[in-house]
Amino acid sequence: VPGCSGVTDGSTDYCFTPTIHTGNLALFYFGDELPSYSECQGDCDSDSECPTGMRCFQRGSSNANARIPNCDGTGTPGEDYCYQPEGTPPPPPPPPAPTTHVPTATPTACPESPEVTSQPTGPVTYQPGKKTAVSEDTHVALSAGLTARVIAMAGSPVNLAGGGQSAESFHSKPDGAAVFQDGCGGWSYVSNSEAGSSTSYTGGVGAIFFNALGEVTGYRMIQKNTRRNCSGGKTWWGTWVTCEECGSTGGVFEVHPKGHSNGDATIKRNTLLGRRNGRSG
């Protein structure tokens, strides 16, 4: 029972106070298909299958619905989950890969950005539907008054303002995407990668970062260790939900448009949507 301790008899109903968000991860059951599990994931068999410093909470017939410490939900009754013991600090995250631009989920100050000029005045140049222009690579037809340029190519580093390049290459098979304002005048373009298969976790989510002038300032993968990331959605609270198109085994994960706060893109923040197909879910 959420927010309660002890073991129920399996047939009695209890009152509880629901919580919208506690800051804990939701319990997520993968079965025995993985060699190791992250926090609040199962079914682990021993502490060795959990991250360093965490333990495997064992449940059986006598405590099938016991609460998993520091995790939300009840999970699958009788199954075992990795958890962070009280009073034990989490293991330090791995150092992030060097890059020319590594934004964080909660920046303390906005980076210096070029001054944006005032809006132009004069005759209207944009004429919707009058397709007399093309993009710089000639692949896209444009209405008069519009311009387009190539930002990224799958498998190649992203060219940055000032002449540099991103440390990571742009992801393959880009799919569902959204744009997020960053509070500093710029924005992030978040895009799924439908790479991988049911057993190959090579998909994920990448993000291109822009300043207020539309100049590219960085690129990196903000979600890794997932597969066939197809559709997704932008939440009301400013995060991206990415879905694996893997039938009934596909996961639905949440990620900040600038990545997890500790910089570890392999973390998978499970949602209460659970497992569903990434195209129709």
C-alpha cells in the first residue's frame, strides 16, 4: 500500500494518501531478461545484480507486497527489486565525455549569447504556398521568403557555431521529436533514435542545442541504453517521454531536454505508463 509499511493479508482494502511525485523512481519489472538492474528495477536475484552501493530487496510468499525502500509503487508481488538503502550515498556518476557544450538540467546562469537584433521592418517577403525557394542542399522546396540549412547528418559530428564540432556523432534513424525553450533565449531540439532491436539497446534520444540567434552550440545523446525509440511526447512540465517500439516489451521513459542532472545518459527514468508499443502507445 503506497505510503504504508507492513504486510497485508491480500484481501483487505486500506486508505492511503496518494502522492503525485515523491522524487523516487517508480518500480519497474523486467523479469529475468537482464544481467543487471538499475535502481527500483527487478527481478534481481542478489546484490551483485544491482549498482554499486545498492541492494536487492528479496520478497517471497510471506512478504509478497512489502514496500521497496525509496521506490514508488508496489511492483509485481513477490518479485525482487534493487534499492538504495537509507543513509547510503549513491555511487558517484561516471565523468561525462568531454564536449564543447554540456548543458545541465538546472543551469545556474545563462551562457553568454549574441545580441538579438530587433524585428525587421519593411515589405512582407514571406509568401506561404509560393514555392519558389529551395534549401541549401536542394532537397526541400520552400515558400518564398524562407531559408533552410542542414543542421546534422546521421553518423557525423554536428558542426557548431565558432567552427567546432560535437564530441558525439548525430544519432541514426531520427524519429519523434520536439522543441523546448531553455529559459536563456535559446532552445533544445530533442529527437528519438529508432536504432536497435528487441535485444540491441543502441537507440535513445539525442538533443541539439541552439542559442538565441539559432546558432548550434552543442549536441549529445541525453538518453542511451534503449532500443527502437519511435514516438514520444512533450509533457506539460517540460520533459520528453520517449517510447520503445518493441511490442508489449517496449518501455516508456522520461528525460529532461538537457539530460539527466548528473550527466549519466544511461539512466532510465521509468514512467507509470509501463510497457507498451512505442508507435501506438
